[in-house]
Amino acid sequence: MTEPLPAGWSGIDGHGWADLAAIRARLEAGADPDSGVYAFGGYEGRPLHFAAVWGTPETVAELARRVDDVDAEFDDRTALWTAVFAHRLDNARALVAASADPWRPMMAGWSPGRLALAGPTPDLFPVPAGHPGLTPDEAATAAEAHRLIAVLADIDDYMGVACVADLTTTEAARRLEARPVDDTTMEPVLEDPWADPDAQLGIVGITDVPGGCVVTQPWGYIPSTPEVTLPLSEGTVCYSLFANPKSGDQGLVSRDGVIEDSDTLPGGGDAGGHLTADEILAEYLYQGEAVAYVCAKAGLRLPDARAIIGPPDLWVRLPERDR
């Protein structure tokens, strides 16, 4: 349960941590820089942790020089780790200048410095002599993430996607009991997908990619429903999402015909202490990249964006069901 806001910090929001004059005024008025649990807008942390994400190097430096321990942890992570994870490299540098330790292990063994080695600025911190750095598997995972994110850089916000490991387009269509849709039928659908929503929701595209196949619907959510994911995941795994600009990315994980996790936030950047080392790396690499995230989690190695933006290998119509 979240504790009450500590005295001196109530009313501050995310952007408030970037206001150096306001932060100084609060501190001079007695606000405690070492406050315990603090919450705003659903987030929790210490003042320095919030400044690391929402603030500026100046506000970070101001708080860092006043705290008892610049490496004090909240939820198993230091402010520096939080800054690195949020890609706030300017704030990370300010924390190191205030004596924060980049190589202090935390969060399933990840230190801020080792995490940075997997990011877009691997030279953020000098690597100590003898430090092992990333493992070969971690380095390969990071390289594939950077490649895949670049490949899928221009994806629309509204679509359903299901990524299935070790399954071909032909087998996917068979499992879905779907029948092919010819180009003549698809022409008016592609021109105006919302002209007949009930009929259009039954049509999905399927494409073979290295590692499996991708099921898409550029105008709807059907690929992320159990109707599609459960039969596709028999004997394998299916990561799916509905990219909805109104309510955010809604994910579903099905494994061997059973829903393993629902209402997930793919690419949401969750780095909670409950995650494994591999899961933390994936969350760090794919923040804000929901489609790339589900592709990677299913082990798909898309060579380009065609499987997502089309045209697919095959358009099919699903059996009539109450949707």
C-alpha cells in the first residue's frame, strides 16, 4: 500500500521535477530529499528517482548533493539505474558526476552500467578493467532488438497482431479453419475497412517469417483474441496485441492452447523486481515498441515490415462466430 505523500512534496507532478527553482524552494522549505515511498500519477519512488526520469541534470544534481546516499535503492534499483532504464542519459551522467556507482549490481544482476552496454549508447560509462560486460547471448539479443526496431519503425497505431513461433502460414490457416480470400474480394475491404465492420472483422492476413508466422488485421483486434491465439498456440507459443491508440497496447500470451497471461502491456517498460534477467533486458530494449516486442518474444526474426504492414502472404476469412 502506498504511503501518504511526505511533507513538502505534495502536489508535484512529472514535469515539476524539471523545475529547478521549484525543487530548490521545496528543499529550502524543509522537504526531505531522502523521503521514503512517494507517489504521483500511479508512480512510486524517492525524489531522486523521480528526478532521474522526469527531471533535468540540474534538478538531479541539486537533489543528489542533498541526499544521504546517492545510491539509495527503491524497489531494488538506484536512481542511476532508473535513469539508464528510462534512456535519460543526461541525468545518468549527472548522477555519476555526483558519485553514483554505474557498476553496482541490482535487478537480477543488472547494474546500470551493464544495462547501458545493451542500449543505444554502450559507451555511456567507462567499463572497468576485467568487467565481463554482456554475455554473447545478451549482446546478440541487443543487436537483434536494435535491428528489429529499425525494421518496424513506421507501424500504425491501430491494428491487431499475433506472432506465433514455429508455425507456417498454411498450418495457421488450417488451425483457424479459415478459407482464402481472393484479391477481388479484398480490394473494397482495403479501400474502406470500416465500411462493413462485422464482415471485415472476420478477415485476417497471415505471413511466413523466419521463426514462425504473423497474423495481422490492420483494422481490428481479432488477432489478439482467444479465438485466434488459442488454436495457434497449440504445441507452441503466441504473443499477440491490439494496438489501440485510445486505450494503449493490450497484450495476450497463449502457450500450448492455454492463456498464460492477459491484459499485458507489451513494450511498456516494466522493470519490476519480479522479472528475470532476460525479461528485464527485453523490457529495456523494447520500451515503446509493442509490435517489435511481441515479435521478439515469439522468436520471430522479421527481415522487413511486410508481415506487419502488408501485403500478407495470404488473406483468409475466419469461420462465422459471435464476436
